Amino acid sequence: MYSGTMHIFAISGLHIAMIAAILVQLMRLIRFPRVACGLLLIPVLWFYVAATGWQSSAVRSSVMVTIVAMGWILKRPSDLVNSLAAAALLILLWEPQQLFMTGFQLSFCVVVSIAMFALPLQERIQNRLQPDPLLPPELWPWWSRFAIRIATPLVAVSAAAWLGSLPLAASTFNLFTPVTLLVNALIVPLAGLALASSLGCLIFAVWFPLVSELFAHSAWLWMWWMMWLSETAAALPLSHQYVAAPPAWLMLIYVAALALWAMPLVLKTKRLGTLALAGLA
């Protein structure tokens, strides 16, 4: 918790998103159409949710992914705002008291924050790191290409998620964890590798036990690195601070400041629905 990585080690919506991404990439790699991807993805995800005990966070994420997959099946364009709103409506119809649960609030605040801030943060960071704009990307230094194409998106998503969770984390857990900005950008890719290795272990277990064993050892290695990073980050000076729960007026000022910061992008992209959803969250 002190490193802000608890969601990585628990059954959470992040695992659902990773599993969905890995499965879709595999199916697209073997040329499955989007309709078939949606038809296969939905039962696999809900089987995972059932196998893990119907955790609320996994159910919430599966509802979101199911709505997107249904759009593929019905050949309708997907929209994040519509998907989030529909998922929230279905979840609250099923269990209205979730509105007052911290997990529900964190899930939707973080996703809305990522939708609003990840791309503008990524663009701003990339603009600062970009070498001479007249220089072709092929001539950039290798470290510059790595930072712009790989590291920057991870940092931007981590920062956007942290911005969305900051007021709730302070009010609920009385914690301020700035180290989360860096450590999440490092641990999330490792979690994806660990999950992909675990799926590989499962797929090859029956036909190729030796290959399955290699995948299992690989998953153990990635998970060891995740644990080490989390423990090391939590032990760093000023990695976390205990804070008093902020008053309601301060949280409103925080949300208003974020909305004002995002307003130019929202007006530019005409995504007013995202801003409205963020305000409701």
C-alpha cells in the first residue's frame, strides 16, 4: 500500500484489462475478425471472474470490457464515455450500494482520469523530450526513441491514474504516495509480462510440459521483480506520507482545478461527455 501498488497484487480491474488485451492481441495475430474476438472474449473473462470469486473490482472491469466487446459484435463504434456510463448504470442497477464503496469510486475516477489526462500528458512530455523536430525519427538517439515511444506512455498513464485516485486515497486511506508515479510505470509492464507468461504456462501445460515449465519460471521471475520494486519503493525516503482527510471543499477545488486544466483539450476534441462524467465521479 505504501508504494501505491496494492491493485497490482490483488484481483483487480487491471488484471481484467490485461487479460483482455493479451487475448485480443493473440486473436488478432491469428486473423480473427473483431466479431469473433468479442464472442470469445466475453465468456473467457467471465469465467476468470467466476474462478476468482466474483471480486467486485473484477466484475466492474468485466462489465466495461463486455460493453466494448458487444460493440464489436454488433459492429457499432466504441466510445469510452458511453461504455463507462453504461457500465456504471448496469452495476448500480445490480447493486446500488456500490455507489458508496471506495472500490467503485476509485475504479471510475481512475478510468475517467486516464481518459482525460493520459494523452495530453503524453503529448506534453513527448514535446519536451523530442529532439530537433526537423530531424527524422530514424536519426534520433536510441534513448530518445525509447523514452518517447515506450516510457512516456507508461509514465503518462501512471500520472493520470494517480491524479484521479489522489483525493480518494487521501480521504479514505490517509495516504499520499508520490512514489506511485514512477513505480507504477515500472511494475505495470512487469505485471503484464507475468500474466502473459502465466497464460503461456496454462496453454502449453497439456501438450508441451517443458515449454509450460519455462513460462512458469518466467512468470516467477517477473513477479519477483514486482515484489522487489514495490518493497524498495515503499522504503524510499518521502515515498509516502500520512495525511489528514481533506475536507469536501478542498476536494471540490482539486476537481475543479483538474477540469480547468483539461478544458482546452476537451473543447479541442469536443469530448464534453468525458468532462461531465469526471465531474459526476
